[in-house]
Amino acid sequence: MIRIKARAPTARGAVLPTVWGAVAVTYKFGCPLAQQDGLGARIVTSVVFIAVGTGLIFHVRHALLRELRQARRVAGAAQSVLLRPLPPRLDGLNLAAAQLSADRGAAIGGDLYEAVATEYGVRVIMGDVRGHGLAALGTVAAVLGSFREAAHDEAELSDVLRRLERAHARHLRERSRADHPANGQDPGPPVAEEFVTVLLLEIVRDGEMRALNCGHPWPYLLSGTRVEPLTGADPLPPLGLFPLPAELEAASCGRLLPGESLVLFTDGAEDARDARGRFFSLPTVLREVVCDQPVTPQTVLRTVFKALLHHTAGRPTDDVAVLVLRNDRRTFELSRQGTARGQAAAF
């Protein structure tokens, strides 16, 4: 579990306020001018105390800015560890992903994503922790850490999801013990509101896709100029609300053909509203993207975030994460074959 501790005030930080206070007290009780009732003496006294107050305000402002820079450095370090940059290409798939935090000045929020190449295919996770900002970092760390191991260890996608469920439950129990010590006794079941939506996706070499969805929005499939939701079985409840069913099987979602793209996102995208309360239309923006060829994940990502920030006037109320992957395996394989033939001809 991640804990971020506030830095305690140091003796050095208390020197300047002490000096300013000493100046004010010395002037008030030790200066003869401060004891006079004339207009000139009152003006001088007012100027002295205004100067003292201004100095204290500037000192506090400087200290707050220093703490803000420190918090941003901590958030940046957490982002590099948790939401590490995805490789631009993964087993023939072209990828791009980014996250936008609703907390102004924060570099990371409650959304999570990851993609790894395994012997079972490329496995992708997209999730959304209840809440946002630094408070959600612990759950993000627990779920992502479990996925990065289970994706390689488990042959079945359903077993990966069960590992995530156990990791999430264990994290909540540990946090509950830390927040409410009970002399080593079990503090009881975790709070029911502490849940996370999760979409697990598996793409094998021939493009076949399987998915498990726990209360998360289905991604959009971009095929030519068409934009349509990727449909599968009815979603399960989010992790943390109810136990997973005993019988659990990944749903088949068709094939991701060469040239097609998938856009995974968190609900902060489609729930974003403008000043008049209108929801952000992600499919409309994606239809505008596919009209401009070629469609690359980087182009989709850039266009979506630009439109989202414009829609919300730069102030989204929820964290937003978007992950785009495109099947470039045919192009990649042809290029690799051409390179191999060129090297053989050189010999």
C-alpha cells in the first residue's frame, strides 16, 4: 500500500516568521514612537505592521509553492512506477495510452491501464478505481501489480481476474487495519463502496479477442470508417461489490483484423459534461478521426483529449484514461519478411 507523508515543518522554515514576529513585538513595546498617539506615529505603526504582514504572506506563499512542487514530483514518480509508458509496438500491435487526472496539479488519478505480451497473447487491462487523485493510488498499485504477474502466470483469463479480485480484497483489508487499528484483531469486511471496474482483454496471434468485463465500458472498434462498440457478454459487477461467480469464462468478442483499432477508455470520458450539462460524445469524435486516413493510435489519442478538454473548458470532473491499439501485424510481418529477404540477398 502506498502512503505519502507530509513533510514536518523544519526549524529553518520557522526562522523567518519568528524574526518578523520579534520585529513587530519589539517595535510595539520597545520603540517610543509606537507609544505616541499622534497621526504620524499611527501611520508609521501601520506601515510597520503592514510590512510584517506582507512579509509573512510572501513567506507562506513561498512555502506552499515549495510543497506543491514536492507533491508534483511525488505524483510524477508514482506515475512512472504505476502507469509506466506503454511500448509503441507490442507483438505487432501499435499502442498509445494517456491519463488525465481530475485533480488539478496531479499527474495520476484513479484510472489504470497496462498491456503485456505473453505466451497466451497480448493481454490488456483497463480499470477505474472509485474516487480519484492520490487517495486511489494504493488500489491502483494493488490491481496493476497483480495483473503484471498473473497475466504471465495464468493460462486462462478467468484465473487472471480471480487473482485481481484476491489482490484487491487483500489491499482493502490491509488498509482497513492500518486506518483503524484493533489490537491485531480483524477489523471486519472492507467497505462495500471501495470497488474498481475492470476490463480484461486478450488478443491472440490471429486477432481473436476474448474479454472479461467487471462493470467497465466496452471499447469501441474502429474498422474502416465505422465506429461501433465491441460487444460481449453482460458485464459482471465491479470488483469489491460481490464475489465473482463460481463459473467464469471469458467471452469471445470476434477478431481484430489488420488495420482495425480498439479504443479502450474509462467512464470519465463519456460522463464528461460541458457548461450546459451536455455529455461528451466519444463516438462522434471517433467518427471524425476515422475520416482522416491513416488512423494511428497517436492521432486518435491526441484528437480525443483535445476534444475532451475543449468540451469541459479544460476542467474535467473525473479522471479519464484512454488506450488505443491497432492491429498492424500484416504490415509488420511483410516489413520483417522484406528485411529478412534483403539480408539473405546480401549474403
